[in-house]
Amino acid sequence: MDIALGLFTTQGFTATSIEQVALACSAGKHTIYRRFKSKSDLFLAVMEFQKKKFIDLLVRIECKKESPLETLKESCRRLLELIVSDQIANLYRITISEVEHMPEIASNLQCEESPSFLRILDLVIAAQKSNELDPIDPKFLTTQLLQVMTGYPLNEVLLGSKEFRSQSKRSKYFEKAWILFMRGAKKKKVRKRSV
């Protein structure tokens, strides 16, 4: 599966042949066809395999801290680390490049259906229940949180930027993004005391 993923990622679905996959795996073309009826079936199996690997990696973001808000923060930090990894960036690249031809793979990236969204949503709700976050629509809040925490870094990685390769740069970005999420962008008015 990893070899097929590598070929699909670098060459795209159309340019990758079953013969190339078989050759790269040191297997016969008929061996591949015994397991998969077509190149499309192989591609869908590769995508499902990658999605399962992503879900398995999400276990790494789970943690327990002193409060639900601290747990949410640390889980978001871990999700950022995962999202900018080559493995996940490749899943996004191949899904984006081939979704027009195979709409069924869109669920890999659809926000409210993704396992990462659902995990963070649960943590947002827990932080709301403990009065650490405003009681606004938790799905909306989760969407905004994930956009500020992972949207820009993922976009930069997908476009080939090296900015988020450095742990220190990711950490600095995360802290700034967390503060923005928690405080908002509106300038606070300072009340003048009357004497």
C-alpha cells in the first residue's frame, strides 16, 4: 500500500499504472489484479489504508491535563504536529488532486466528518461544560479553532513551504495562534478610572 501511495502521490492517479505498482512491489501485474479488480479499486484501497493510518495516529493527540482547556490546548498542539507531517500532507495532496475523479474520497478531508474534528469537538464541549470557553455553538467554535491552529500551517506545507519544518517555528506559531483563539482579535478597551 505504501509503495502504491508513493506512486499515486508523486505521479497522480492517471499517470500511475498497475504495471508500475507491480514492478515497484517486485510482484506480477496479475498478483495485483487478483486483489484489486481495477486501478480505481487499488487507489480506493490505498486511500482507505491511509485514512486508517491517520486515525491510528490521532491516538497520539489524546492526553489528560489538569483541566479540559489544558487538555484541549495540548491536543491541538499535538494535532498541529501531526497535520504538518509528510504522511498527512501526502494524504491531503492526493485527496485534493483526485477528488474530482473520485468524489467518494472527499470524506477524507470533510471537516465535520473527520476523526480529528470529532475529537477536538468533544474537548471543546468539555471545556464549555467546565466554563472555560464561552457556550457558543461548539461545532462552529471547533471549526474556527482548527482553522487557526492547523489551516495556515497545512496550507503552507501543501504549497511546499519549509516554514513549519522547524519544531521551534511550529511552537511559536502555535502559541500565537492559541492566544488569538482565546482572546480574539478585538482590542480591549481600557476603562479610565475617575479620580
